[in-house]
Amino acid sequence: MVDLFTARMQFAKPSTRSHFGELVEFAELWQRYVSDALPGTVTKGVVPSEEILASLYVDAQVIYERLQAISSHYNAASARGVSVENKAPKTNRQTWLLTEGPWGPDSAGIGF
């Protein structure tokens, strides 16, 4: 997971990138725990817990829901024969869609 996150870092939102350290910490603890690299007396207090990743999970869920809303918007527009794709600026289209989109960041039901 750390390798995938690292390889795709440029596509992650800044809020997601801020959780990279937590992911690395969890992965490192997990690897040591699974490989028995830590003495038994140490692992009793250092068992890796997914609680470390809770904020990453929340961030991923918010982004997922936002992308679902964007997808629904495009699907509904497409069904009506309306094209909203050309309204996005040619540069950095992905960022524009995630932060503003054709409806603005605070539109009812879409903005977070």
C-alpha cells in the first residue's frame, strides 16, 4: 500500500497526502509485528492498530463520495444530452473538478 501511495502521490489531494506518514508508520509497525522482528515484551504495547489510519479512511471516504457526486452529475447531464466537460479549463482539469466543478464547491448536495 505504501508503494502504491508513493507511486501515485502526484494524483492525491493535499488532504490525503497529509496522511502519508500515518500510513508509513502503520506499515512499518505491521511488518515488524508480522515478521516477529520486535521482542515479545515490546510487541505487547506496540501492536499495530488501524486506529492510526482512521483519519486517512475518513479522508478517502469524503473524496470517494465527492467523486460519486461528480459522476452522478455527469451521468445525469449526459442522459439529458448536456455536455459539461468543455467548461473545465484545459490545465489541471482534475483539480478543477474536485475543488470547483461546474457547480461550485458549495453547491447543495455536492460540495463538502
